[in-house]
Amino acid sequence: MSSSEIGRPGALRGSRLMLAAALLAAATAGGCFQPLYAENTRSVTGGSIKDAFKEIEVPEMKGLIGHYLRNELVFELDGGNEPDRTKRLKFQSQISESLEVVTVDYANGRADSAILVATANWSLTDTTSGKVVSQGMNVVRAPYERSSQRFATVRAARDAQIRAAKNLATLIRGQIAADLFAG
């Protein structure tokens, strides 16, 4: 409220009215919120989203990023707790990686840093009907420093691959959850 409005008797009442209307709108919209990972959230495959996650089979994948991505997905989807559970959904993925050189030290001609770009094209298929339930393409970037010490650079590159796989797993899990939501 500006100093010129202080003397006006209706200005204070109008702002209180607007505040009350905003609070009423927020209160009524608050009842519409439903947590995605709650036990009572239904999925398109039947059951809850958590149960649908436990029904996803994640097969072995090629490459180091594929290996770490599979491990992260298995952990994020079912925690690895129920190996005997029937798997109704099958996850398939093609993973590619490339390297972007960011800075180059022109004195010795070496790259000082690089960015690992990991791309995953994936799909989730219902094994009983053959229908694709969810699919997507996710891209993550993981920067790392390159050193004149060869083994330090190799370790930094591997750490970047592990970070990229973890980030991909988180993105894929979120997208699968959103696609499985039957709301």
C-alpha cells in the first residue's frame, strides 16, 4: 500500500478482501493434491505406482553406463527386495555416450575439462499385451576435469559415467511414474 492510499478508508478493506479471496482459492485447491508415490495412487496397470515399479524387469545393458544405469534403476524401482515377484513390464534401452571438449590448454595441446553426454532411448512394454506403456529419450551431461596424470583422468571419466547413469535413472523413474499414473 502506498502512502497516498493510507488515508483512503476503502483501500485497506479492499486489500483484506483480496487476501481472503487468495487464501480461499488456495484452501480449495489444496484438496486436489495427491502424492504420486502414495500407496493409494492408482497406476494404469492396476495397483499402486509402487507396485507397478516392482513389476518392471530391467535386463542387462551393454557398456559401463548401461551397467550402472541398470543397477540404479533396479534399486530405484523396487529396491532389489523382491526378486521372486512376477514381472509384467519390460524395460528396454539403447544408451549412447559422447564427449564434448570444453577448454583446451594451448601450451601443451591438452583438454583441461570435458563433458560426458549420455543419451538413453528407452521404452517400457507390457509383456501380456505388447503395448508400450511408457517411452522417452533422456539426455544428461556430466562434466569432469582432465589431468596430465593418465589414471586420474580415467578415474574422473568413470566417475562422470557413474554420475550420468544415476541422473538418467532418476529422470527415467520420474517419467515412468508420470506415465503410469492413472489420474
